[in-house]
Amino acid sequence: MRCPTCGGFDDKVVDSRQSEDGTSIRRRRACLTCNQRFTTFERLEEVPLMVVKRSGTREPFDHAKVVAGLEAATKARPVDAAQLEDLASAVEESLRLLGGDVPSNEVGRAVLERLRDLDVVAAVRFASVYKEFDDLADFERELTELTHSALTKATAPKQH
Ligand SMILES: [Zn+2]
């Protein structure tokens, strides 16, 4: 990085720290010629992963939507939020490796594969509805109803 003071090209990193949300790294550098300090930022170049729905609509991969679907599927299960975040990120990474646009059912399948390793019950919940829907918002709605009725049944007083 060229020194803003003397134009020298040699510097060393004296401090490096990640932003709170982990999306950028700030580096404090010192010019080896004039010893001037300056700061650079490094961040990911965002190339959105595109998902193609059955209807042909393309939309960017929505991490939050995947997490919301997972939350619905893992309701009352021993799975924590960080695990769901990791799962959604792992799914996104694996889909990126395929290259190009990804059909929405591939997203569901990739989620299911990983969810199975995490919690079988949640995976069954997820699997029972994901084939029917094209959109994770629909999964989420359906799963919420599903888990709600399951919980109601489990806690309902016995009928005589
Ligand atoms: Zn300099």
C-alpha cells in the first residue's frame, strides 16, 4: 500500500483487528520509509449467490430467511442460535462452490443434509415440508404451525 505521506511502497502491519460483525478487517500500517502510520480496510467483495425459484424468479440467497426456517424447525430442540448461523453459512458456502445460480430445492436439500447431522427431529420436521414449498418463508410458516400443533398435543390435558 502506497504511503499517503511520502509515497513509499513498503510498510508493515502494526495492528490488525476485525470489525464487530466480522465483515471487515482494519489494519494499522507503518511506512518503513517515513514511519507514518495509516489505516487500510479489507472486506469481502460481495458477489450475491442467486437462487432460482420454481417459478423462474431469481433472488439473492437470504441468510436470514434460512436461519428463520431453521429456527422454526428446531423450536424446542437442543440447538442454539450460533449453530443455526453456522449451518446457514456452511450451506451458502457449499452452494457457492457449485457456481452459478442455484435452484431453490438445492438450498432446501443442502440445509436438510446439514440439519440431519445437527438434530434428527428437526431434520424430519424440515423434510416433511420443504418439498412442498419453493420459498423458505413458506417453510417457516408451515413449520411454525406444525411445531405449534405438536406442542399443543403434547401438553393438552387428557380427554375423558
Ligand atoms: Zn512514508
